[in-house]
Amino acid sequence: MEVVHINQKQLATRWHLSEACLERWRSEGIGPKFMKLKGRVLYRQVDIEAYEESCLATSTKTSTAQASAGCCVPFCRQLLISADVLQHEVARDGRNGLH
């Protein structure tokens, strides 16, 4: 099984965040596990997916448990909102014939 890595720029793009935000999170111990190899920051795909999974919620009541587990709850909410907005934009563009 091949281990897939992505860099900071790719993760920032995936989550619609700035690279500076990811840098701040690393210094504060927030976010997925990461590694530094020769000065480069890399994230394993499996760790990103595990972190995203830890942010999933079925109600706002689960937010407290997630925060204590190390999940950045405001980020997770923003990620879900971004995904919802993107889904609506794709649906709207599809109806308007845009590609």
C-alpha cells in the first residue's frame, strides 16, 4: 500500500484556508498530524481524512466533545459550510449551463 502525502499548499487549497492558517494551527497543536522532512511540511492523506472524520457531527451538541478531542470546531463548521456552498454553486452552474 502506497502512502500518499500532500503539502501545505495542497491542504490549504483543499480546505479553502490560507497557508498561514495551517502554520498557525501547527504551532498551536490544531489540525491533522504532519511531518517535516528537510524543512518541508507534509501531511499523510490518511491523517487528513482521520482529522476530517473527527470533525464530523450530527448536531451542535457534539461540538464540545470534538473540541476536547482536539478538533478545531470553528474550522469544521466552516469546512461544512464551504462544502455546502460549493455543492449549491455546482448545482446552480449546472442548471445555468455553465461548465
